[in-house]
Amino acid sequence: MALNLVMLGPPGAGKGTQAERFAREHGIPKVSTGDILREAVHSESELGRQVKAVMERGELVGDDLMIGIVRERLSRPDAMAGFVLDGFPRTAAQAQALDEITASRGPVICVEIQVPDEELVRRVRGRRVCDDCGANADAFEHKPGALPDLCQNTERCRSIGPSWVARSDDSESVVRERLKVYWRDTRPMIEYYSSRPTFRSIDGLQTPEQVREALVSAAASALGMPASQLQSMTKKLDGEAQAS
Ligand code: AMP
């Protein structure tokens, strides 16, 4: 059985950080649509040119474009043993498309991280990403006010010097717009998932470590297995993929 996980929740809830860690620990790819789009903007590709202004306003990129990106990414061999989706789906149309894309891939676990709006605004105000590769400072488990001097993600990042910056869509006015869009377009979609046996909701006000533990327990319980079994499941799948 593949380990298919969809992270749901508002901007700043900690989806990216948790998705990154869960994916690493279970040997499956993290697919973050926000990261894919930011990378496209950074490299000034055709896709980047199309989405830059929309992202800067905190609005949503069109469904057809987003569905095409996710369909292509999930069709790659490394996503066959499972994936962690972060930032997709965000609309009812995207959720329906994801059902269709994953129809023959076993259960899809959906975990919502809940955090109140005022806490989200506070968190996002302090969020920093690497100006060079886009990596989130949280991924390096910094303490607030004590960012590492350098991003350690790539050789280039390690060599060029301090480059932590605020995301251009993390200004307070854009964050409030993104939250408005979240409550209007994305939160209602969670209703679409909430009646499924594989849906779980967790408290995002806990420490990152507690959220991590809650996420593992939620994913395991959604599949009806103990948490310890999740890890061995993906290891086994990985071995099978390498053998074939
Ligand atoms: P994120 O990093 O997930 O907060 O995404 C940053 C921005 O990318 C969002 O504010 C949107 O403009 C765009 N974006 C990311 N994922 C999607 C999606 N699934 N649908 C539409 N727009 C998206």
C-alpha cells in the first residue's frame, strides 16, 4: 500500500515544515505547489512569468494550470510509493481532480492542521526563506531570532553568504488577503474531505515536535495501523521499487 498524504490548513499553519520532515522520514517525495511555483518565478521560466503577479497579490493560480502541474509530478516514478502534498488541493475543482489522479493508488490520508488566524499572521510575519534556493528557515529548525548564518540546502547556498529574506507574499496585507482566500475558497473544500474515514484534524498550536507526533499518529490511525508500522511500510515499498 502506498503512503499518500495530503496536508491541509491555512498559510503559516506549519504544513511545509511538517510535510518536509514527514516526507524525509518516510522516504517519499514532498510535493509543494507553492515551492514549485516559487522556483518557476525564481528561474524566470514561462510558468513563472504567468504566475508571479497572481502570487504577489496572494490570489490563487488557475485550477487547470495547478491540476496539470500536480498530475505531471505525481505521475513520476518516485511518487508511486506515496507522496506528501503541501498546498494542493486548494479548491473543490482541485480536490475532485486529485481524487481522479489518485483513484487507483490506494487510500489518500488528509490531515488538517488547525491554527487561529491571529497566530498565523504573527508566525508568517517572522517567516524567512533562503533568497537563493527558496528553502524555509523552519526546515533547519532555527529558534526564533537565531537563524543560521547560511542556508545549508545546496552547495551554492553554503558558499554565498547569509541570504534569509521574507517571502514577497508574506507582508501583512498580502497574508490577510491569503487568509481571506483560504476561508473563502479552501476551507469549504475541507468539508469535502471531513466525512471520509481517512480524514484527521490536528492542533497546530502545539510545539513543532508535538505536531510531528500528532501527524504520524493521525496518518497511522487513518490507515488503521500503529505508528511504528508506517515507517516499515514505506521502507518495504522503497525496497520493492529499487528491486523492480
Ligand atoms: P503556499 O506556499 O502554499 O502558501 O503558496 C504560495 C502561493 O502560490 C499561493 O498564495 C498561491 O498564489 C499559489 N499557489 C500555491 N498552490 C496553489 C494551488 N494549489 N492553487 C492555486 N494557487 C496556488
